Amino acid sequence: MTNPRRNFLKQSATLGAALCLPSLPSFDANAAPLRSGYELVVLATNWGFNGSIASFCKAAKDAGYDGIEIWWPREEAAQKELFAALKENNLAVGYLAAGYDSNFEKHQQQFTSMLQAAAGAREIKPLYINCHSGRDYFTFEQNCKLIDTSLQIGKQSGVPIYHETHRSRMLFAAHIAQQFIAAKPALRLTLDISHWCNVAESLLGDQTATVEKALSRTSHIHARVGHPEGPQVNDPRAPEWEHAVKAHFSWWDNVVAQHRAAGKRLTFLTEFGPADYLPTLPYTRQPLADQWDINVYMLQQLKKRYGNK
């Protein structure tokens, strides 16, 4: 007997491989002059990867990535395994760091400890540290203390430290992030604007001034496409997501243009996630598209559009 779910997945995979991103306006290099020092670095996420860190790093290298982004491993054995895999594959690295406790004092201790450890990694110095910063229910003053801690550690270590625009964290929405941007001139962002689209249930057309301020503070980008009803479209190559895809690329174009003009390195992470971030079929939880294929496709598009030309 024919299995309809299996046939659907097979047909979807075949169709997805044949599609490309919706037609985008070309990136205007003339409006974004290239100065010495600009460099595009695209990294892979191990979120959803089933396998060892060694196999992940090899897969990332074979796909054409320049490096990986990964949570700072707390155990020494895991650190050694990571460092060996990075060296073997000649990959750069960016670390993720956060606090976890709902009690602010404990959270601050966890956050500070992880940041100090990641920034002090001598075996392989990270390109940056990306923070899942604070909580949306901490007070403004409490979250500002975490920013101040990160600025101090960044200054002492020389490692750039960024704060991600992420749901449940301090920068969970555009109108909230605006307050921190105004209060902390040295604050640098990891832009994952898909979260803001989801929170605001819009593509932020009514918050353009706030978005522009965030773009001017962005040093790292999580290249996932969100939409008004969720943080991730099922497949950015599908024509029904053209409007959302164009909106995200227009924001990324803006950040790239600023970095090209300033002659600064810009890092991207292709971060389309696995089930259940990636929508699935009911009962089976079979994903509607292939996470790895989508991320590699995004890698190729980013290199083609923003490469070091």
C-alpha cells in the first residue's frame, strides 16, 4: 500500500531541491563601497545536528562554511574535543553564552562565569561571543547590569561580545530593545530579527526607525527568515514566503553595506532550526523540509550576495 506521508516528503524534498530563493533585487555594491578590512564569515549551527562534534565540523567544512557557532562547553573533555575538531578542519568559532536561573543574582553569576570562561579560552580564541542575554521579566536595571558585565569582560579579553535579539531574553521585541540601545551606546547586537517579526506579528513596517537603530548596532546576524506568525518559514525557497524573504534580505543588505563601507568583518550564522522550529507533519513529526539543505542553501546565497568582492 502506498504511504501518503512518505510520498509527500519525497515529493517535497525533490521540489525543494529544484527551487531557489524568491527573486531578490540585486545587492547594490555601488551604494556599498568595499573598503579594506571587510570580510564575510559564514558559520554553521550544530543545533539539530545528530552526530559528534568531529563529524559536525567535517560536514561544515565540506559544505563550505568558514566556521561554527556553538554553546561554550563547560566540561574540559568537551572543550578538548571541540578544539581538536576545529583545528582538524581549519574552522573559526563563535561561542554562545547565557545565564539560566530565574533568580537574578544566580543568573548573573552563571552569565558572568560562562562569559569569562568563553572569553578566556586560550586554545582557540573565538571570533565573538553571542549572548542569550537576561530575561524578558527581569527589570530594565537588572538587564543593564548584565550588559555592563559583558562590556567589562569584552574590554578585558579583547573578544567582541554581542547580545541577541531573542524571544524570552532582554531584547525580545523591537520596542523594548530600543530602550537598551538608547541607554547603552557600546551595546552591539546579534540580529535575529525573525524573533521580532513573530513577537510583533508583522514585518515591522510600523517600527522602521527602531529597526534602523538596531541595524546600525549589528555586528553578527542569524540568517533565519521569520514571519508574522512564527520565527521560521518552512522553506525560504517556497514562493509563498517571497515577501518575508525580501524583507529579511533588505535588513541584511543594510548591515552588510555599513560593514563594507567601514571595512569591518561581518559574521553570519545560517540558523534554520530542526523540528519543531521547522514545521512538521502531524502524528509523525516528520519535518516539511530538510534543515541541513536549507542552511547550506542560505550559506551559498550569502556568499554569492555578500562575498569579499
